Amino acid sequence: MRYTRLFGKTSREVPRDAELPSHRYLVKGGFIDQLMVGSWTLLPLGWRVVNRINNIIREEMDKTGASEMLMPLMHPKDVWNKTGRWNDPGVREIMYQFKDKRGREFCLSFTHEEVVMDLVGKHISSYKDLPVKVYHFSTKFRNEPRARGGIIRAREFLMKDLYSVHTSEKDLMAYYEEVKQAYLRIFSRLDMPVRVVEAGGGVFTEKHTHEFQLIVPTGEDTVFYCDECLWGQNKEIFGGREGSRCPECKEGRVVSANAIEVGNIFPLGQKYAQMMGVTFVDKDGERKIPWFGSYGIGTGRVMGAIVECCHDSKGIIWPASVTPYDVHLLSLSGGESVAERIYCAAEESGLEVLYDDRDGSPGVKLADADLIGIPVRVIVSAKSIAAGGVEVSRRSGGKAEIVSVEKLAGKIKELYSEKLKAKS
Amino acid sequence: MRYTRLFGKTSREVPRDAELPSHRYLVKGGFIDQLMVGSWTLLPLGWRVVNRINNIIREEMDKTGASEMLMPLMHPKDVWNKTGRWNDPGVREIMYQFKDKRGREFCLSFTHEEVVMDLVGKHISSYKDLPVKVYHFSTKFRNEPRARGGIIRAREFLMKDLYSVHTSEKDLMAYYEEVKQAYLRIFSRLDMPVRVVEAGGGVFTEKHTHEFQLIVPTGEDTVFYCDECLWGQNKEIFGGREGSRCPECKEGRVVSANAIEVGNIFPLGQKYAQMMGVTFVDKDGERKIPWFGSYGIGTGRVMGAIVECCHDSKGIIWPASVTPYDVHLLSLSGGESVAERIYCAAEESGLEVLYDDRDGSPGVKLADADLIGIPVRVIVSAKSIAAGGVEVSRRSGGKAEIVSVEKLAGKIKELYSEKLKAKS
């Protein structure tokens, strides 16, 4: 992509209310644009990142045997009435409810448990129809009183939500564990150091659930975890005090940290199916109530959270797995025709290149490349040509290297395979 | 995919109000499920078809130099007020408008002209920033009084909408023509025989626009066109009578037909930019108003429209380009272990196979395969094995053929390359 043709350029203005680095850098870098408080357009650069995040999630969901589909966003009141959540004060606080002109009542998708259970109820009758494992990427609407922080806490946002329905608690919990592992693989592929912590169920369930919390100083949540083992709890349920001995391994100490919740999983049990009258006939001929789980990752928020942990004072440093482009190609004075040739060849080879083809000062181009944060940078200038080719460097730092034009493609491949190796 | 594991099986029940073949077959085949009137879940099979449609559209949009992004679905009143459409009676009739608990007014995305123009206004200042060509796949909400016919006329539906902004009318109209050609390529790749007809602008513009109309007997629209040349108009603007001489070529005769509108393009001119105060500085240093176009394809509706033109009395016959799976593999009595082997090998080779692994009567399996409509069918039975392999046939008809297991992959490739050749 030629930068002159990209919609959504860098900007020098910092949004007034931007406290978080992800808010500042994603707006200044041309990744997102605010329509109103809590509501963001994903500009082409931002959409590319979210797409890559979604594809990683999709691969890991499919590995668990789940199937992708798409459920509606506007829901009739009667479906939400069956579980009593239409009138639940906690839900009403953040769910958009409204009437059409004929007085029919609807809400916007705050989550999809009721809608998916209604659907599953129509399609299962026997134990042979179970388990069901379905997910979608879709929009959620929550009238979040604390909307702030760019896309970390939005009122309209993209979420991957997976739902599973099982014949027994044992089967549910086995799959719950499988999804937990899939989530850990996802966050590892995204270079996000997350902790799994126990949490309450909020408006979803009375059981304990699990949150995937990214430990970063700018996180709004507080989590407590063991400095030796994997034990952890969020602030709502942690009853002890910092520095005490870990209740799990009895060896480590409980420490606390700020964190951003990037995923959560809920073993919802039989409550939803029971209230909605969903049953199946088991092997023994008896009519039984199925077991239900739900599993979410906010994918726009994940983009923001990645920036919270992957940036420096100049801008973003994207992990190789979600970078919007593989290479940022900059032509500086005297390098124009060679850069043009490299760009055309790269496009043909399938390498994804953001090509800064502007007439502009080197200072502006270099600062923009730092801000946008593509991991590999290639600079072509009269100076680099005189030195034998182009200058290749990493956004994360380290020495720049002169590489001949002929060896450039191989060099880029090498850099990416190192990065990917380091991650797996 | 093993059919026993697929969520959304075939059903013998016909929806009570189903008048259209697409409504009947998509519901019975397990492609879609109704949440409420005008609102549908795309089940895994249906989502696969829509995804393939979307990918074809995406490729053709990208070829025109457009970039994908994603805009919000909930819009603030003030943006829609700038063009006066918030209070336009025609718009209010079908737009969902509501207040949140603090009394702020919002609407759901009926279309995105106002939101995209607001966005573009923030990001352009000079002629160097133009043209802008951006699109997204997103949900539209229209309180359609005539909601019926399955997903052909829904209240919540998926749409690809492209918007372009230009320095001059000439540049807009050149791109408008380019998009028209891209649309024709899309519908040709989808095996849809469409006619381009002139139409009025509805609530969008006072200018003439163009509709892409699929000619099918079950279509709700009426179009008039020349039986010799490409001239055509829709019912709203056609002033002549059937059988008269074509006003364009003066040779052919005007005929009429039922049709389904599957796409439309609008040369919106300067109206939106003017009302919303969006300008740019041109080469000559003068501040000018940009030219605007908008271009839509309803992608869920396209799935329905394809079924309207691609079915027989037994079910759907998917075009090769959008079939949910490449091959429908059926194991009948005595063929189980060979079918299992073929399925595992195909999965590894990347071929997408729907494998009917049920214990069930051959009659049910064959009827389901006819209903689901995957173009290539492979039957494995004791009989086919005795005859030398497996039975390969096309959903569209013609003689079945016995092919050895070793030559099966080659045979499938051959059938698909014939189909694809026939289409381009």
C-alpha cells in the first residue's frame, strides 16, 4: 500500500482526553477514529490488525472443533425475558433497550447467551446432537458508564463469543479446560503475557469463572496472583491480603498488579437451559437439561491491550503476528526509483508492504514509521545505495544493516522466522 | 466436516410462511434460522456461503483500489441531523431511532453516508488526500414493513457498502463506471445473470442511480429492458410501455421481467459534503466541495437470490464459487471404512468435504444431499466398491461415474476446473 493512498494518516494532535498510550498512539497513528464517546471506526490500518487478531482466534477456535456462524444483533424482549435478564437491574444498567414505532420491545446484543440457547433449543433433541460448539465475531453494545481509554473500554465493540452445550457437567468442564488452553495459545501467539485469574460471574452466573488478564501498569483492574505458581484471583473475590502465603501452593507469596481483562470464560451450568426450557433425551431415554458454557474475547480491546504492552516513547511496536504490514518501506532523498522498484517487486511476491512514497522530510517519515510500529523497516536513500543497498532495521531496536537489493527478500524472511521462532 | 458434528441439520418441516424457494430450502437445508420476523442467524453452512460471497466481493473491491475498514453501527443523532435525514419522513419510516437512559438520541445503521462523510471530513484537507475509496462489511437495520421471504427482505442484514470521495465530477463518474464493472464481475463470478437498470435515488439522491437486478420469476421488483441492447429501467422511472421500441438502440423491443435487486450504486454528487461542511483545497489553492458516491451489495440477500436462480424441485444447486463445501461425501451400506479413509485424506489435502457419516437410510442421505446442494457428490457403498471405486456425480445432473479411490482427487479437481472455466 502506498502511504499517499492510505486513508487514515498519522496526526500530530493528541486527543484531549487520551490518558492511555494505546488511545494516543492508535489515534495518532491512523488506526482508529472516534465517532462518539465509546464508539470507534477501525480505519484501514486498524482493521488490518484486528483482522489478523481475529484470524488467530478463528484458527484456535476451529482446533477445538467449534464452528463459526453469525447471530443477529437486535434481539426481541421475549427471548431475554425467559431468563429474567431483561429486568435484571445490573443488565438494564448497561443494555440498550428500545421500542420500534409499533411498540415492540427490543434490545441490542449485550451478549448472546439467551439468543444462542433459544437457537440450540430448536436444533437439538437427542444426546447425539451434543455437544454443540459455535462461535461468532460480532458487535456488542454496552452502555458503559466508564467509557474511556480509546478502544479499551468502548460502548460498541467487536467480540468473539463462543458457546458450548453438553450432555454432562463432566463434558462441559473438559471442554472448558480445552478452551482455556486455546485462549492461552491465542494470547501467546499475540505476544501478550496474560495471567488466568478466578473471578465472580457478574450478571452471567453465580459460579466462579476465569478471566484472562494482561498485566500492564496502565490496567484498570487489579489482580492478585502467586509469584511461584499459577494461582490468581481478581479484586472482587480475593479475600486475603498482599504478601500473604499463596493459598494454592503454600510456597509463593501473593502479589498484586494492574491488569486489563482481555478474555473471560464462564461455566454457566444448567441455569440458562432450565429457565429457557431446553432439554435433550439422553442415552438412557431420559429427558435431561444440558450444560452450558460461554467464552469471550474482545478483539478490538485486544488491539488496544497489545499497544499497552508493546510501545515505547515514540510509538507502537507491533508483534510480528498482528502487524498491519510486514515491512515499512521508506524512500528518502535519492532512493525514490530503487524504492519504487522494490515496492513493485514485493507486491508481486505477496509480501505486504506499507510504502512511504511521500515527498517529505526524512524526519517526518522516520517519526511516522516509529509511531505506526511495523516491526521491520527498509530505508532506501542515496546514502544507503552508495553503501551497497538498502538499510534494514527492526522497530524494536538494534543495529541497522545494509543489505543488497537482491538479498532483501531473504533478509526479511529471516527476520520474520526469527521473530516467529522466538514466540512459539 | 462430519455431518454428525455439524450444527444446523436438515429438517423436513417447511416454514409456514415460506413462499420463496430460497426461504424454504435455506431453512430446510440448515443454512439459516429465524430469530424473529426479518432477523436470521446464519448457521455454519449459511455463514460459509456468505463468507465465500464476501471474499469474492472483497477481491473485486480491492482491485478498484478501495480499502476495507469498519464503521460503527450505532450513530449519534447530530451526524444524521446535518443532512436533514434524521427527520426525513421516508428515512424515519424505516430507521430505528431511540434514546438511552440519559436521553441522548441514537439510531441504528440504516446506511452509512453521513457517518463516512463525517469521518472523511476529519481526514482530508487537500486534493492530495483524494480520492478516498473505503468499504466495509457490516450490519444494516431497516424496519422494513414488507419483511418476508426469508433473507431476501430482512430487517437486519449484512451489506458491503463502498463509499468514494473525489475532487471532481469527472473523477467520480470514472470511478462510478469502474465500480459498475467490478459489480458485473462479482455477479458473473457468482453465476448470477443480472441486468443493470436505471433507477431513482430514493432517500439517497435526486439523481438517477443504477440497480443490479437478478432476473428471476420470484422477484418482487419489475424491470423493463431492451431485448437487444443493455438499456434498462426499473418500474419507478420507466414511463413507456412494454413492447415499444427501445429508446436507446431504437432496434430492440422493451420487455419486462420480475427481478430481485442485489446491488445498487449512487452518484451522490456534492449534496452530502455541502450539507456537512466538508471541503478540500484544490491544486489552484481554492476551497472546493468534493464529489461523493456510494455503492452497496446486500450479501445475505445475495445468498438468497442465488438460491432463487439455482435450485430444482429437490433443493439447492450451489455455483462452484460459493458452495459451502467442495464435495459431499456419502457413505452408504458397506462403504463406511473406505469413506472414512477418503475423508481423512481429503481433510489433510485441504479439500473441503462435508461427510455424511450418519447411520441412516440411503434415501434420507441422498435427499439431504439434494437439498443442501453441494455441486460434486461422492458415494461410497459396497456396490460402488464392487464396481471399482466410488460413484462421482454432479448435483446439476448428468451421468454418475465410477472412479477409483486413487483417481478421485484428480477427478474432483477436473470437475471444478471445468466449472470455473465455464464461468470465466
